[in-house]
Amino acid sequence: MDTSNFLIERYYAKYEFSTKFMLSSSDAESWTIDELFSLGESDKLTEKLSKLHLGYTESQGDPQLRKMVSNLYSGVYSENILMYTGAEEGIFSFVNAVLDPGDHIIVMFPAYQSLYQIAKDRGVDVSYWDCIEDDGWRPSLENLRRLVKNNTRALIINTPHNPTGFLFSHDEIHEIVEICKNEDIYLFSDEVYRYSEYDSNDRLLSAVEIYDKAVTLGVMSKPMGLPGLRVGWIATKDAEVYQKMQHFKDYVTICGSAPSEFLAKVAMSHFDVIMKRNRDLIQSNLQILRNFMDSNKDVFQWVEPKAGNIAFIRLLLDMDVDTFCDQLREKEDVLLLPASTYEYGQNHFRIGFGRKNFEDGLSRLLKFVLSIKGN
């Protein structure tokens, strides 16, 4: 299978580690091993890690880790969890194990590119379910019904949504499930930002909790702030899909990293503490971003997100957003993510506000904006 360039990853490969202020990060503030261990019995954990056997691990994932992950859901058990090396491998495995050339899928758009590009490259027909900025980035359910074809095999959604921070309502997610049930199609639900909702009452039931043909995607990279562990998973009650994806994994990573799984178990045993620290930081930075947006309404426009640590902001200046981002990087050492990396043809950029140095990067963005305006 020929693969297309992954635009976001190529952009980050070029600039992420050479730019001082990452103002577009999709993950929250990361943790060190010392910080993780300080949440428990540090000396014992250090000793256990030093004696860890570096052999192969179980292909489905460490049993205790799978049990911990299953506890994030209601009515989901460890046998419903399949661990992956990050979320990307889970997406790749679903498309290649479940979909065939000539199938049709519907994908919420804009989207993380692999949610649609892998399928396109495999010969799957892809229709975009467009998020509507003027309706708070909400995609129309009526439009979704119109997109369904006789050969539609799956609907792929992302909630909370990257890059907009949009979150479906409780009624909407149930209606989406009903559409999938009526059409007998799979629902692949990218929920990597779940548990980052600003109001816990807005947290949706996971798709796997309410639909037997759902495949839910999770990862420790985003609100937990642990992307370096490369630990993700899918949750599904569909035994056939689970088996197909497990068999496909045998041809990819086979199994996970023993040290990563060990550290993942430490993190999962302190899930609430980790999430509280990062949610508090995100909420604090969000207020700073609100004040910034209120003070610069002539330059930027946004729909305030409801979850996560990213937002999709429209540039109102008479300047192409790619040029804006390039000049900001060159003059202020600040990295934003232009909408072109999402193949989205509007003058938007993604901003990330989950890091401790967010305010410093934002002050440099303001300095750049003032220089353009001649102030």
C-alpha cells in the first residue's frame, strides 16, 4: 500500500524540536519518571523497574494494564481491551483489518489525517462529515444521514474533537449510535481526549458502552501528558473485530514495550491525580487564552472549546495563515499549526494550551501581532 505524506507529522518533524515555544501541542504537560514515582512508593518502584525483565510481553497487552484501562469504562472488561503502541497503530490496524478496498466510510472533518488517509490509501471510498464553524463546529446529523450509502461500513468520529475542542451532547451521541445501528455499520470513536472535559457533566458515555459494533480508541498521550510511553488501546465488544485487529497486530509491533507498560501501570494507578493536575493547568491556561482572545478580536476569532487543550482559531488579518505561522516561527521562535496540515482550506491554526510555558509563548505571539499592526 502506497502511503501519502502525513502532513502534521512532517511539519512537526521539521520544526517541533528546533522551535523553542510549542504553542500548538495536542498533549498536556508531560511527567518525568521521578514525578510519576513520587505519587507512590518511589523506592520500591525504582527497584522494581531496575529488575524488570526485558523480554517479550503479551501481544494483547499486560493483563493488569488491560484491567486498569477497562475500569475507565462501564461494562467493559479486560478481554475487550487490546493495547497498542500509541493511538496511531490502533487506527492503522482497524482500517487494514476491518475495511476492504471498495468499502465506504464517513469521517468527521477536519480530522487527524490518519483517520481518513489510511483508508483512502487502501482504496476505501471516504466521505467527509463536515464540522460547521458557524454552528459551534457541530456537524449536522441530517447531513450524516445523507452521506450513508449501501456500501458504508463505518462512521469515524472524534469526540472531544481535534482540532476544535468540540464535544457532542449526550443526546447527539445516542442519535449517532442509533444511525449506526439502523444502518448496521461500525462506529470507530476516537476518544483520546476523553476525561479532559471542563465540566464533568459534559462527559459522554463511551461509544463502546452503548453500541456493540463500536471500536473506541484511547491513549495516554493527550490529557494524561504521557506521549513518550507510546501506550494506547482500543476497546470493543465485537469479538470478530477484536480478533481481526489482534491478528493484524502480529504483523506490526507484535507486543508492547515492557518498560512502557510498567510505567503505564504506575500512571494508571494514579489516574485521578494525573488528570487533576493537567486539567487544572489546562483550565488556568484557558482563562489566559480567553483574555487574549477578548483583547484581540480584530485579529482572531474562535469557538471556545469544551474539552481538551487545543482550539482552532481563525486568523482575521489580510495574511495567509501559512505565512503568518512561518513568520511567527522565524521571528519569535513560536510554533503554531496551520490549517493546511489538516488539509482544511480556511485561514485557521491550531493552538495548544496544555503546557506550563503557555503564557510565555502567548506573550511572544502577542508581540508578533503588535508588530504586524504597527503598534
